[in-house]
Amino acid sequence: MSTGIPTDRDPVAPPPGVELLWSGRVAEHTEDALAHRHLLDAEESARLDGFFRPADRDAYAVAHVALRRILGERLGLAPEAVTMDREPCAHCGGPHGRPVVPGGEVHFSLSHTSGMVLLALASAPVGVDVEIVPNDGTITDVATQLHPRERTELAALPAGERAFGFTRCWTRKEAVLKAAGVGLTEDVSVTYVGAGPRPAELADWLLTDLPVDAGYAAAVAVRAGGPDARLP
């Protein structure tokens, strides 16, 4: 699929249930994305202008320009003609739930962190997350909030593997919560995704770790059973 943005690596084969995955290093796509910021809508443009740190601005530009190009090609529309909306919040019903394309023909998710962007398309609700491996202080502060079994699994890892173990656990968790439309409004100790080498097998979600550059971890979750499966 041609998105108008060159890939900087071989395409990642999507796992079952996922139609397309795209990842890119922010530094390699920033110039092109900023040159095509006219593809963004008014809300996206305002958010882009609101970033204080250039690194955050660049990651947002790369992610959202790429998303519009990919969705436009998938839907047969010009990138700037793609409209996006929000589902009602799963907790309060407000208009700030999972981002969607009206009509439900395709579902998408995007994530960006320091230096990296990850996008996914699917015919069912999907969530992706990519994270840079944080420092030990951050891990110490946040790991106590994980599911009890995940904390046990982290503690069982050799000391040199715990930072990556924590990060892959966090990306799995965010991917599932994004796909479910609740995000981090849910207590992260509730949903168990596993901190070991393999993600947990979940009844309602297909959860897969993704290959990504050294120093990062990434995961994707898509609703099991396809677009007609019932969410709990």
C-alpha cells in the first residue's frame, strides 16, 4: 500500500485480525510531515501549534499526517477529506472516547513516543502502543500500579531484563485499553496482560507483541472474533 510516506524498514506482517501496520522513525519523516501539515484539520492543526517541545510537535505531525494518508488510501478519499470522530467515553458517556472513522468501515489506532510512531488499521476495534524503555526511577514509581501477577512476573526477571519487561507489559496494557475505548481511565491494576516473554491470552482480545527498534517495545490488540463480536 502506498501511503505517500516512505517506510524506513521492511513492512511488519500484521498479526491475525489486523489489516495494516505502519511504523516510522520520527526524525526520518518530520520534514515531509511538516511540509504537508495542510492535510490536517483545524483541531489537529491547533494541537500541533500548541506543543512546546519540538520533539512532541514533530512526533504528532508525523503520526497524524501518516494516519490521514493511510486512511485516505483505505477509504478512497483525499487525506484532508478524511473525517474522524470520537465514540462516547466508556466510563462517563462524554464525547472523548476512542477515535473512530464515521460509518465503522475501518478502525484505527495510533501511538507515538520519543522518536517513533506506530499506526494500525483493522475491521474491528484495535489499539496499538509503542514506548521507549524508561529509566529505572520511572519503572520503580509505576510498576507498583500494575496487576499483582504482573508485579510478581517482573520481580522474577533478571535485573537486566526488568526495564524491557516493564515496558512490554505497559504497551500490552495500553494497546488493550485503547482498543476497548477506556484508555488509562481504567485502573491499570485491573486488566492482566502479562509481563513475561509472551502476552497473556485474553478472551476478548488478540494481543501481540510487535518488533520494533532496540530501546522500544510495542504491542497491538484487536477485538477477537472480528467486527461483529460483542464487547463485554
